[in-house]
Amino acid sequence: MLKSKNKLSFVLATVMVLALLAGCGSNDTKGNVTSSNANKKSDKVVTIDFWSALDPSSEEGRTITKLVKEFDESRDDIDVKLQVISYDIMHDKLVAAFNAGDAPDISWGLAEWFGEFNKFDTLLDLTDYFNSWEEKDKFYGNVIDSLTIDGKLKALPNYLGIRALLYHEDTLKKAGYDAPPATWDELIAMGPVIKEKTGQEAYGIAGAGVRSPQELIMYLAQKDLVLAEQMSDGKYKNTWQDNPDQLTKAAEVFQFYQDLLSTGTIKSDAKTWGWEEEDQNFALDQYAMVVDGSWIETYGAEHPDEMADVKIAAPPYSDKAATFMEIAPLYMYKTKIDKTDATWEFAKFLLGAEYQSAVNLNEAPRTDVVSDSQWGKDFTALADSGVVFPSVSLGSITTAMQDALAKGMLKNDKPEDVAKWLSQAINDSLKKTDELSAD
Amino acid sequence: MKTMSLRERKIRRIAYWYVLPALLFFILLNAYPLLNVLWDSFHFKNLLNKSLNGFAGIDNYKEVFANEYFWSSLRNTLIWTILSVTGEYILGLISAVALNQNVRGRTFFRALVIVPWVVPIVVAGLTWDWMLSPDYGIINYWLTSMGIIDKPYYWLGEMNTALLTITFVNIWRSFPFFTITLLAGLQSVSRDVLEAAAIDGAGVRTRFFKIVLPQLKTVSLTIIFVHIIWTAINFDFIWIMSEGGPLHSSETLPIMIYRYAMQEYNFGNASALASLMLGFMLSAFIIYYFYTSRKNRA
């Protein structure tokens, strides 16, 4: 009796240990013949893992899901496994997947991750695939250039987030203005007048969060400044401290932020607003103007009255016209089993005119897909003046940019000191990631 | 020396087999990662700079100490932990004593008090975030309506209030755990002893401080210790509500570890800070252990 109990115990313990080890194992089904859609698919099917940050509750999300399903059903040789992961957690999940050797084949992503992912050496070189595609000339040249590192195309443009000045026309008229400001000085001058005549603040900014560096890089570009310049050795450096003129200009950018605050052009709380507060308050007609993307149009469905008077113009500038152009990339990754050909077929579908017209009509990276509405053509008209982040690891740099804004607006540090601090922080970050030029 | 019988030896052997999965769990999920963190803390390990690798000595620790925000994060961790646990204990004790009284609707209130604790942290954090909003939040509306403040205040957006506000929300969420545990402790306090003390002339305050509270000592110390650990290493509440901002004013050491690991990919620095934090916690508990041991001996 005891002997059989012993055996039973041994079996139980073994099962538990095996279950534990099985739980720790990877769930790698890549490259295997999949049994899903078995009645439709051929014997050898390549399964593509596709991570998307689509919003399943939105019309756009439903359209994407439908189109991907149609592609999946139209191809006997490809099975697309769509996984919806929000942008909030996508980055960390991707990094974990890279390190576990279990990256998806293709995913949505943000432009801010481009330099990091390239440094991880996880991105596929798509140059030959793209160059041999008959539709390659349909894409904006500066967009493709910004996704190219050392002559190699390392990502594809999923959609564009070009920023423009959005303004409530009625509010400006109420304050006695027929047109939005063209320059920083005009904006600062209009701020107190709009506040006095309408009771609303004139302008909105994101002082914190992921959008604040995107706005800061635009204002820096309007002063003809870049965060990190590529030097002769191929590496990067922030040169503001080496060049007094650049440092003065950078200080003027932080002075502009302080002026927005001190003149009441922006609400005091805007110094720590994230993108949610910025978008929501503009859509609710709580302030007059903001530099934002065409996605604001979607708020029109919830707040039709408040959004009815919204018009679009170029962002106010200082020395030269510039805007931030967010290029949301499609990343294709190196995986254990090479499925690049099949993944490229799927990527072509996502970049194709049919998909882009249905999903990204206002934000398409293709020159032949442009909406006639103001949310399309008025934004794409600014594409040529679009600036992007440099192709370096941005993790600490964007954090430093947010800190610099907080130092300027929360601690009220001198603009010159903030500019110097940011310049040093950028170079410290580049040094840590071995991207700092010795020049 | 007593020798084990054959049956006892067999039973012991079976016991070893049953312990094996737990042991494997411990080795795989606790011991190995912990040792790995300690090992990494003495090595260069930056995913964005693979050219720099090998033994780092104490360089990672030096970099952590030199970080502009290390000391403020350490101070924030202490403030966050001490205020949270103190607030939770005081509120938990008051509510436990109240719910231990024989009042109408006692069962209903006992069920009600648990609600904050069963709300998921993400939901609680986002809801409070919205309630504290200066533009649409109900808190600012109430405070301005009652004339307590002149105009809406951005509780999570100002450097001097962000950490304290999150601490308040954390107290709100965690005190029910103290309530329930202390309530269980209170119910084990002998009514006979309390009645005898009352007959001997002990007032309410004397009975509470001289009889009730000493009998809650063991359960109090247990939940306080557990909560010191849980609160000090808490990441999600602060991250959800402020991400450590504005300008690192609500950043604690776990948030800093996350930034090193997942924003800078500097696992050497992250491991050094994690090891330091482990060292701080261990030191505090060892000091407390020796202090109480000496006190007990005396």
C-alpha cells in the first residue's frame, strides 16, 4: 500500500515539475504549419505575428480588423495572427520579446523607438524589397529618408501625424481676430487679448508626457536647431554648447514657453498637461488654439457643436516654418525563422492604396492617397516642412526634454541654464549609448 | 539518539517530493533572479551599448549615487512609505474599532469598507486621476463650492502636492486591509478581561491602551511589516497617477529602477539600484530585529 502511495507521490510530483517547466517554456509556433483555417489554407502556411495598437471599439479599428481578415482569407499561403496591444504597453512588450528571442514578425510602433530598435539590431533591412516594389515612388521622399539609416531602409511608414495649428475660428473672431497668428510674437500678443475678450486661454501645450518632446522639437526646429547633429564620424552630438548662437536660440525657445505662461496665453495647468488634457480641452472649446494632429477630427463625433468652428493653419513660427511630422512606422523584425517574404507581402498590403484609403485617408504616407477635406489636404500641405527625431536612442533624451520643460516652467529656471542643461543631458545620453561623436 | 523507523523515513521521503515543486519555484523565480540582479549590478549591461561589457566593479553604484534624482527619490520613497503605512494603520484601527461596536448595519458597513481594497489599482488610479482633475474633477468642484480653495488646483500637476496626493489615494485604497485584519484581532480580545477592568475602574482610554492595543501588537507588527515592504516596492500606483512627475517630484526608487531598465535599458544601473533597495530594506529589518531581541532579553 505504502509502495503504491510512493509511486503515486512520485508521479504527482513529476507531473507538477513538468507542468512548471512547461509553463516556463516558450510558446514558439512560428514557422510551423498552422491548422487554423485548415479548410481554406494549403498545407504549408506561413504564420505572421502582427501586433497592432488599433482601438477595437473605434470605426478605424473595426475597418483594420476587417481588412486584415480579408487579406488573411485571400491568401492560401499566409495566416495573419493579429494581436491588439495598446501603445502604452507595446514598447515594453516588444523589448521583452526581443530579449526572449520571440519578436513578432511585424508591428505598429512609434517613431521615438526607431533609434533604439535599430541599436538592438532587431530591424530587418528592407531596402531591396522596397526598391523592387513598383509603388515605391508613391511615398513621400522625406518620409522614406527618415526611416533610412546608413543607406538601409529599416522601417516602413504606417501613417503620418503631421502637426498643424488648429483654431476655433469663432473664438478668434470674438476676440477681434480674422486670422490665426503666424509667428510666436503674434501669438504672445494675442494671448492676453483673447483671455480678456473671451475668458479663454489662447493656446494649449503639452508640458509633460510623450507629446511634450514632440512639440519641443518643433519649436527648436523653428529656431533652426536640431537635438543631435550627425557628425563626420557618423555619430551624433548636441552642438548648442559649442556654438553660442545655437545656445542663445535654444534659450529663446524656453523663454517662449515661459512667456506663454507668464502672459496667460496658456493655462497655468498646461505646464503639466499630457496629450489627453490638451486634446480633450481643445475639443471641448476650452481654449482657442493648439498645434495638433488630424486625429482631432474624431472628437467631432462626440462634440459636434464645439468642434464645428475648427480651422487649420500652419503652426506659428519664429525664424523658419517647421512642424513636427510624426511618422508612425511599421517595424519588421528579425525572427528565428526567416519569414521576410511573406511578411513583406502583408506589409505591401498595409501600405497599399486600398488599405491606406480605408484606414488612413487623412494621414496616409502615400502621395496618391490624400483626402479633399481640410483634415487631409491642409495637413499634408505641411509635409515638406515636417521635422522628425534624429535616429538615435531616444529613451533618456525625451525624458530629458520633459525635464527641461519642467525646469523652465515649474521651477522657473533661467532659459539659458535650461538650454545648457538639456544640451549636456542629450550628450550624456548619447555617450551612454555609444552614439556620441568625438568631433 | 532516536532513530527513525522505516515508515517515518518513507513518509519523510514522500515529503521531500512534495516540497520539490515549491523548491524549484523558489530557485527559479526567487533565488536565481535575485542572484542574477546582484551579479548584473557589478557588470556593465546596457542593451543600447553592447560594446561596453564585462566587470564594472562598483561603477554602476557610483552612477546611481551620482544621479541627479537619486537622493530625492530615496527621500520620496521614505515619505511615501512612512506616511502611507502610518495613515493606513491609524485609519484601519479607527474603522476596525468602530466596526467592532454593536451598532445597527454593522455587517453592511463591514462589507462597504472593503470596497476600496477590491478595486483594481489601475481602475482606482485612473478614477482618482479624473476626480482630481482641475478642469472637470469632482474634488476641485467640492473644494471650491465649500470655499476651501479659491480656484481649482492641479493636485497631481504641482511639485509640492503630487506625492502627497498619491499617498492619500494609496491610504484610501489600502486601509481596508488593516481594518479587516485588526477587526479579526479585536474580536479575539477577551470581553471578560475588558469587563473585569471596567469593574476595577479602568476607563475607556485605559482599557484601549492597556488591554486592547497590547493584544493587537502581534497582528499590528505583522501587517505593518508586510505593508512597509509592499508600499516601498510599489510601482503601479505612482506610475499610473503621475509617472513619478512632475519633474521627478513623486518619483520613488522603484520608478527609478523602471526608468533605468525600460527607458534607458541600462540593466547594470537598474540592478545596482535594485540591490541597494534590497540592502536598505534588509538593513532596516535587521536593525529592528536586533533592537527587539535586545529589548525582549532585557
